[in-house]
Amino acid sequence: MSVPNDLQYTAEHEWVRLDGDVATVGITQYAADALGDVVYVDLPKVGAAMTAGAIVGEVESTKSVGELYAPLDGEVVEANDAVAAAPETINADPYGDGWLVKVRVSGTPALLSADEYRALIGG
């Protein structure tokens, strides 16, 4: 199972890629595999405020519905409309084209390293 070393993670199975004050956020391969075939994604709108730990959207699959939690504080500056139109992209490329939102960060809680996330998922 892929857990890229250059990302940070949350216990809710999201990944974060920081680039200056903008973070790209998605769900991990572990979460995508657990959900199964993703069929619908509800993403926050551009301009929406995010508070770490708050529910900001959902990811639905043929098996279940998973909540999308904000991994940090900030404002949504971009939502991946391509994923909303083709949610299966999350399963095919969770760390690339399957990203969900970009957030201008105003606060970052403690995130997990790749090694800490691997320990969490038993990988």
C-alpha cells in the first residue's frame, strides 16, 4: 500500500501536501481501498472556511459513505471539479489527480509523518 514519504497525514486517513501557505488535501490509498469504488464526492465550495476536525464534505462509494474532515484551518481556494465529475479518479490516483481541495492555511494542527501513518494503519 502506497504511503508517500513527502506527505503528511491525519488519523482520519487524509493526506496533506504543503506548498508555502497552500495545502493540497486528499484521501489516502488506504481510505480509498476501504471505501471501494467511489461514486460521488461532495466537496466544500471555494471561499468556504475550514476548521481542523470539522466535517467539510463526504465521499460515497458503492459500499459506504465516508466523511471528509478538515485536516487544518484555512480557506478553500480550489476544489477539484474533475474529481466531482469523475469520482473514480480517487481510486485510480488518490495522491495525484484524485486530490480534493486546496486550502490557504491559517493554522496547522499536528499531522502524522508517513512513518506514523504507516504505524496507524498497520503497514
